[in-house]
Amino acid sequence: MRYLLDTNVLIWYFKKNMELPPNIKKILDDADNTFNISIVSLWEIVIKMCLKKLDLGIEFEDFLKLIERNNIKLLPIKKEYLITNLSLSLHHRDPFDRLLIATAIAEKLPFITPDGDIHLYDIEWIW
């Protein structure tokens, strides 16, 4: 199955963080699943690193290599995502979250995220 990973899930997965519940670890460890991230997640990570609000524990370039080695597909921002974003209710005002939600909707991907407000959108989400 194909999934879209939230920015936090991506970071926690590579840090082997205990905040990932067992059901999410099981999905992430299943070799039959394929994972996608949005370029928006990488943009968010870079901004947080520049603001000294995030330490990956490794260089960003090495983080990119980890993503590549784990066959996680990087999705660009497509105009369809922007059009979908226009139709979203304003439950989220964070532009990163809104674009991730729009991406999941447009690509018809279940969204793996700890964000409890995701249920306010017509989206398949897992946590």
C-alpha cells in the first residue's frame, strides 16, 4: 500500500523515536508498503533547522541520503495540490500542514500523522 508521511513521522522514523505507536511502526516496517513525502516536509525541516528548532542528529545531506536509501518517494508540489488546497476548510492555518493534506487528498494517499485535527478533513489518516 502507498502512504504519505507527515514531517514528524518521517523524522521520528529515522530517529527510531518511541513516539511512534506500534501500529505505525508495523506499517513502516512492512516491506510491501511504499512511502511518499512531500518536498514541503523537507522545506519545513530546513526552516526549523535554520531557526535552531530542530536537530536531526545528522547533516541534512545525510538525511536526504537516508530518504533515498529507504526508497521513500519525494513528491513535488503540483498545481493540483494548490487547487485542492483552495477547497480546504480553515481547520489548519499552517501552510505546511494544509499542503500536506491537499497532497494526500489529491494523490488519494492515506496520511500517516499524529495530528488529531486531520479527522476534520475528508481524508484517510492513520495514527
